Amino acid sequence: MEKNYSDFFHLLLADETDLPDGVKKTIGFFIDNKLWFNLSRNVKALGCREAANKRNRLGHTGIPLEHELKSIFGKFINAAGNEQYVILHCKAHQELDYDKVKKVLRARREVNKLENDELADIFHMDYGLVNPFTLDPLFWETPILQVFDKSLTINNLPPYTMMTNAGDLTWAIEFKPKELFEAVKHYRIEDITTHISSNNRSANKKRPKIGILTGNAPESGIALWQKINHIIREERKEHFYGDISFPYVTVESIPDMGLSMELDLREKETWEAVNAGIISLCNQGATIVCIACDTTQYFTPRIREITSQYKSRFISIPEVTFDYLAKNKINEFAFLGIKYVTDLSDKWSAFKKLRKFKIETLSEESIKKIHELAFKVKREGITGPGITKLRDLLNHETKSKTIVVALTELSILLGTQKKRSRKGRTFIDTLDLLADAVAGEYLRLTQNLYPDTRVSQ
């Protein structure tokens, strides 16, 4: 097949006129074998860790270390007593187990890594340029063997590709490892890394999925999702790789959730909506389940009966709110929400555990204004008059220095305010606390999937 190298000239730098020979060999390998690939440029990189930090993929500089291919060139005395060359490949975050390698190869002695001089003199290569593509497997009298660690056959992390050098220290190639093996001559797939069960936890473990039930109001779920994404982006810092680092999220927005605004009159119909939504989320694979609504937390025991059957975890707003207040020793506050949430003596409130704190009692008139504002936000969305009414509620209907907001319509309005603390008063949004808990659980579950990810404690 004719190779049109000019298709890649757009990657040349201003002072370059042609592709390096190693890059041409790499391109030729992929074209001849009809394999998918993607070329890119990076700042000169030598070792795997340095290279992974400099690779460019999907608009981001830096890839997870386990997405970088590590290749070691060595030689050994085979079972027939002949000297034979071998290239050992694994994920860059792994370490080769040379006892395993010796056993797999039936080597008479230890497998020795080639010295730089031998690599340069015989194969015209440098370390940092070893890869599976640019080597003639019949170069030596005895064919050069390539051994791939079996973890390379599994990759559950998007974009499901790996990268390595493309025959030059400033050129990289992205490829699909499963496609590679059959194209390589004289290859084997074996267990050749240390502590393979630990090293490959990420390969064998699927990413968790977040399920959000919303509809009271629909914007509540949207706001929660945005908050979760923001936390994950901030927590992963330099290990955030763009879109592919965000969680898989399923959202069920059920209009009937709005019936919970009159929970005492419409309990049956409200539960039918919640029940259908939770089952749907679980059937779609949600492993972390939450509801962007304070009122329907009333159904938590019934919800957990469902999620436990699917081995999913339901995260409760009242529980994370109590934990936050207790941890931060916040003992006095005003509690804003509709009566089904804030009346802790009523059967409908799921927040009864908060009775251990000193809570400012709001007047019936204040509760009425909160209820009316909630319906106004449902009808009109975020408006100037709505924001003004929220400020009036916060400034004139409460006296406490700390205000806990437990109504998602108020959360939506509160999200428009840049300052969560003014005039010596602090506002705590239960939707923020839920987002923190959901994002924290997701990061905890994925810390083995992304070995470099930093998880806040």
C-alpha cells in the first residue's frame, strides 16, 4: 500500500522539512497492517513517566501513566542454547518481574537488558525509542521475540487507547493495543509483571456510574450534575484529562416528582415516581444513586431496599447534612425549606436527626413565603424578582448567623450568588453537600482506576 507521508506534514515544525525515518517506519507499520492510529507531537521526552506527562491527546497535555507503553529491549539464552533478543512490553505504571520473564521464555539464564551501546551499535536505537513498530523482526538469525503483558489486552478507561514514541523523541503515536498483537511478528501475551493482581485492578474494574433522579425541579438535577463535575475537575488537578475524566452520569428527570410539594396529599403518586426513577437508574448500571430533592429523602428506607438489590449505593441528603454539621461543629442555624422538610416533628421530614442541634424556628408566614418562592422558580426559572425574594428571605426572615438551605429551588437561586457568606452570615446548601458526597464517593471508587488521581480525605 502506497504511503503518502505528506498527509502528516502538517505536524512538522517551522524548521523541519521531512519526517524522521523512525516516524516513517511507524506510519508504514500501521498503514501496511490497516490499523487505526493517531500521530501527535510532544516536547522531547525520554523516560515513560516524563513522556506520559508530555503526550498530547484529545486537547490535553498529559495522559495517565498506565496509558503509556513501556518497552524494554533485552537478550537471553533460549532453551536451544542460542542467544535471542526479546522486547518486553507492559503498561508504564507496572514493573517487570524478571523471574516470570525467565520462566515464560524458558531462558537458561537471566534476561539481561541491553546496554545503550549495544542498542545503538546493533539496532541503531536509543532508549526512549524502543517500540513494537520500527524493528525488523528478522534482523537477527533468530527472530526477535516480542512479549506483551496480558494486562495490555484489557483497557476499560476512555479513550481505550495507549501511546508511545513513534520512532522519534518528539513524535508520539496513539494506538489500540488489542489491534496491535496480530500485526506483530513473533509475539506472545504472558503474565510478566510484578503483583499483577494489584497492578491490574484498574484494567479489570469497571468505572462506577452516577445516577441522578430529578424533576422537582428538573434544574435541580442539572445544578447537581454541574456541581459534581466541578468538584471532580478541581480534585483531579493535573490528573484531569478533559472530558474523559468526567464520570458517566445517567439522569432521570421525572415531572411527577413535583407532586412531592404536597407530599401529605400525594404520597402514593410521589412514591410511584421515585420508585420508577430509582429502578430505571439501577437498571442502567448506576452504582452511585442520589436524588436532587430534599423532600423525597423521606423515602430513603424504601429506596435502599431497591438499591441494595442492585449493589448500588444511595447517598442521602439528610445524612450528609448531619455529618457535615457535626464534623464542623455547627450547632446553631436556621433551616430553610418547605414544611415537609423543616418541620422535624412531622412524619414527612427525613431530617429528624437534626433535632440534636439548636435550630431557629421560622414563622408560619416565613414558611409560606418559602413555599411560594419555590413555586415561582418552578414556573419562571431564575429571574430577577425571584433572586430579590431569596435575598429578602435570607436577610429578613432569619436571624441566625448560619443558614442551611434545604430546598433545591432556593439552591438554584443561591447558585447565582457569588458570595455564600455576607454580613457575617454563612449559607450552607444541602445540594452542595450532596454533590461533595457523590463526587467524593466517585473519586474513592476510581482511585484504583486512575493510580495518579489524588483523592481528598
